[in-house]
Amino acid sequence: MTRSTRPALTPPPWPRRRFIGALAAAAAAPAAAQFRVEITGIGGNQIPVAIATFRDEASAPVPVAAIVRADLQRSGLFRIVDAGGSFDENSRITVAEWRGRGADALAVGSVSRLADGRYDVRFKLWDLVKGEELVGQSHAALPADMRLAAHRIADSIYQNLTGERGVFSTRIAYVTRAGGRYSLHVTDADGEGGQIALASPDPIISPAWAPNGKELAYVSFESQKAVVWLQDVLSGQRRMLANFRGSNSAPAWSPDGRELALTLSRDAVAQLYLISRDGGTPRRITNSQAIDTEPVFTPDGRQIYFVSDRGGGPQIYRMPADGGSAERVSFSGSYNISPAISPDARTLAYITRQGSAFKVMVQELSGGTPIAITDTNDDESPSFAPNGRLLVYTSRAGGRDVLMTTTLDGKIKSRLLTTGADMREPAWGPFGR
């Protein structure tokens, strides 16, 4: 079986990449298995920032300052300046000295163990250009929440220096396959930590976050057919949403969380339907003789983008969310799938096939030429960060499917690596957790 074909049960039926190969037994690695982040590329207009090692952070379960540095670097908006030592929030800051090192901003802090087992995490952020303290924070965190504490520090630094909300404390969901088993993971935005939401010997595909970040929709083949499930992320409780005749696939939440768009083949050909989050009878919203699949709502909920081969090959279309006539959106190339819409509704990301290569493309919805932002040949499943600044997707490297993030100009890419499993179908969750 070649890599250019999906398993026969998996919609859509036109060729796409698939899991292949037998994987090592490290497949059963726990959800907290450690990843290594590789960041490549150089962005323009980056803010030079120094993140000093926090005083006594060696006593903490995680390297707080290192996580903050990696978060900021992965965003593409910051250049990390070597701080050259450990400093805390009470250290005397000589602005001229830090400016001489080339830093425009400096973060310092400390970690201390409290009597109840929690950690007191403190930090200060200095604007060295203006010579003033921007923010100071202190909060107590459980040992299991120390990674989240570090991500929230990175979010605070990001927002105070850019004026935009950071996404480092958000989560991603993705699927792994290893040793013949599939697992649905929910992790931090850097791919580390988190939990296994579902483990199965049967394929799991198409995870999709509810707008409130509390539920996931996904497709499981545990019944030997594609069935859509909803699962509470915190409790793990789940319920079947769609198990109609034929295939049930490609769930996408409406922005208000009240309903989902699905691809159902209950009437022979795969078409788009809307169904209440509480279940019930689905309502068909496309009526073509072609395959219509991979729906995604616009942020205002008024339109749905989807993939159809009604023109002879898979292309991206859009239509009113309650049904109606569709207009074609993608025109560059003969094969375009997997649409994703940015949170500000300005940018479309998708996968195009160029010869035998699959690449991530971005296109301004107001017009303009689509741009390939990856230089790899086996990319899949782009998903926007909730601030619209980054995309997560999968690619093929070293004989394995890996998670990648990229800035929208493609200049800064991060590769999140693990061992023993292929990583697929990433979905970036909303703000809040």
C-alpha cells in the first residue's frame, strides 16, 4: 500500500497521504513523553529579548525560562539574546548594560517551593528602551501545572511587547499511530505535556475543538465504519453524535458551538449536513452529484468553506452556512484540499498538490496570489493558532510524520519531534483552558 492513498474507509476518497510502516514499540510512550523543538529560519523586525534563567528554577519540575524562550522564539516575532546567568525579580537592572548586549526587553524571575507543595513563580518584564518595568506577576502553581505557568509567562511577555494575545498556554489536539494503535492527544501548544484522550486499535481522524475549548469532536472507526463522537476533554466522557448509514466524517463546529457541519454519505454520495450538538436529525445543505467534504465555518458563522470535486478534481468552494449556491475559491492548481480560515477571516490556508508534492498554501481572501509557505513535499492538515499568527500542520521527516508550526510568511518553522509514533491531524484549540 503506497503513502499516496488513504485507508479505504477514510473519507475523502481521492488520494491523500496515510500512515504507513510498522513502528517501534516505543509506541506505548506515555502522553507526557518529551519533545524536542527545532526552530529554523530568520524573521524580519524581531524584538531582541533576554530571558534570564529564573533563580532556583532547578528545583522545579520543568525549566521555566527555557520554555519561555522556546515559546517566544517559535512565534517568529522575537530574537533571544543570551542573558548569561540567573537573575530574579529583585535583581538590580542596569539598563545600559543590557542595552549593550543588544536587548530591548528583559524578563527575570524566580521559583520557590511552598510548604503545601506548590511553587511560587514570580517574574518581571523590563522595557529596556524606555527604561521601565512593564509588568510584574506572582502566582502559585501545582507541580503538574508548571509548564502551564511558564507558557502563561510567555503569553504575558508576548502581549506586553506586541499588544496582541499570545497562544502559548493554548492546546493542540492530534492523533498518533504507533505499533498498530491510535491515540488522540491533547497537549500544550508546543506539543509537550497533556493527556491521551482516547486510545484505540482502530483509526481516529479529524479532531475538531468546540469553541469553548471544553469538547472535541472526532471520527473513530471502532465500529468498523466512520462515526462522529463528541468528548469532554476534562472528564473524558464521550457520546456518539453521528452514526448514520454510510460514512460519517469531517466534523466542524459552528462558532457559537450549537451545531456541527458534517460529511455524510447516508444518501449514497458524500454531502454536507448540519446537526445539533445534541444530536437529532441532520439537515442536508449541499445537493450535488459530486463529493462534498471537509467543511469549515467562517468566524462569523455565515459561510462554510468546503472541498468538492464537482469541477472534476478537488477544489475549495464556499457557500452560505445554511445552504445555497457555492462559488469556487481555489484556482491555482488542479488539487486543493483541507481549507482552514484564520480567526480574523482574512486568510485561507490549504494543501495543494504540485506534481507529487503536497504543500501548505496561504491566500488572502480579499484577493491575491496563493503562496506556498513550506519547502517540504508531504504536508497535511493546516490549522490556525487562535491569534492567527501561526499554523500547525504535519509533514514527513526522517521517515516519520511530525508536527510543524510555521509563521504565515513561512520564515520561521518549528519542528516538534518525538519517537515511536507518527503524528497526524493537528487541530489548534481556542483561547482559554
